[in-house]
Amino acid sequence: MKIVEGDNLDKKSGIVLKILSIFESGLFLKILSVFITGLWIAGLILGNIYIVLLAIILLIALCAVLYIHRDNLQEIFQKDSSVVVEDERTQLINEKAATMTFGIFVAVIIYAGIILIALRDSYPQLLQAGCTLIIAAVFCFILYFTSRAYYNRKF
Amino acid sequence: MKNYQILRIIVAIFVATVVGLSVITENLLLAILAIVIGTMISYIYKKNTDEILEDERIAKVSEKASRMAIVLFSISIAFIGMFFIMLRNEYPDFTLAGFTLSYAAVALLLLYYIFYGYYDKKYGS
């Protein structure tokens, strides 16, 4: 009798594990990611903060699952596929493109910000845009130097 | 390398001070002049020095840091911009800031993909 009960318990826990594994499958995570993007867009169009909050909560849940499985993300998303997501060449191109983009973008937003702030008497309505650009540039610099310090320590 | 770093700090302080003053006095020409002079000093020093200004490790660190900064920055400004636009009824004062950040995010992505295409071709696609 006890053996039969134990078998039933094993079967039930097996079903629960199977259901749980669906939530951790690559396809489910991809669908969830598309759904979250849809929520962002819907929230933006409707101007509804609650939809965006729901998207944020789902995003946090997604991030938690990805963080737990951070060591076998490739296995989850690629399964049997032999497609290489990023090889050394792609990595090199990404890094070079990012360096160039960073330099030009920051320079342009600083110049644009300075011009808009300097012209505040002629175009007072654009003063906020100028300040926003300068603040964004400062934020970008903070991110850059923080990650630079991190990689300096890492290498 | 140390001399170059000191020079860069001095140039940065000079440019920041002049630009700050020019913004206060609303003199745009002074700001542009200061930026051009600062860039020229840095460029001329780089051209004429025999010092090793950047080794492979520094270049690698810089590239990796740029990538990380670009990723985090683009996500952050896209989200912040979106929030400002969404809250346009509650906080109408920040709508312009929201649009500015959103357009900046679009420009950033556009620039990134242009350079990605360029380097993709350069390193043989």
C-alpha cells in the first residue's frame, strides 16, 4: 500500500516538474519576451502606466529565470541548433562599432546640448532638450567609466 | 603615457571652463573655439610624441567598456524616454525631455548599425 502511495507521489511530482519545465523552455521564454514587448508598446500607445508596470513585473520574472539558468542559456535557446550566436569576428565588429558609436554619439549630444543651452534666449522652448542631452551625456560618461574600471580590474 | 594623461586632463579642464563660461554668457562662438582648440592640442601632441599612448590591453578594455556603456545607455534612455512620453498627461513638462531621449536612442541605434555595417564589410562579411 505504501509503495503504491509512493508511486503516485512520484508521478504527481513528475507532472509538476514537467509543467515547471515548460516555463523554463526556450520557446516559452521567447514567447514571453515578445508578449512583454507588446505590453510596452500597448502601454506607450494607450498611455497606461499599469500595462507598463505589468511588463516590468514580467520582465523581472524573465530576468530571474535567465539569471538562474545563466550557465546554460545557449542550451535553452539553441537546443540542437548548431548556429553560433556570436563568434570572435562578430564580437570584434560589435566592439569596434560600439567604440566608434560611443565617441561620435557623445560628442554630438554634447555639442547639440551646448548649442541649445547657449541659444536659450532665442529658443527658450528648446532649453529643456539641451539640458536633457547634457544630462544624458554625463550619464553615458558615468556608465563608460564604471564599465572601464570593471574591465580594468577584470583584465 | 603619463604626460599625455596630464595634458588630456589640462585640456579637459580648459575646454570645460571655457564652454561653461560661454554658456553662461551665451557666446556660442567661444564654446566652439574652445572645443576646436582642445581637439587640436590633443591631436598635435598625439602626432608628434614618441610615447606609447595606448597598448593592446587598454584598447581592448576601452572597446569592451564602450560596448557595455552603449548597451546600458541605449536601454536606459529608451525606457526613461518612454516613461516621460507615457506620463505626458500627469507631467506634461517632461514630454519634450521624453521625445529628446527617444530620438537620441533612435539616433544611437542608427549610428551603431551604420558602423556595424562598415566594420562588417571591412572585416569581410
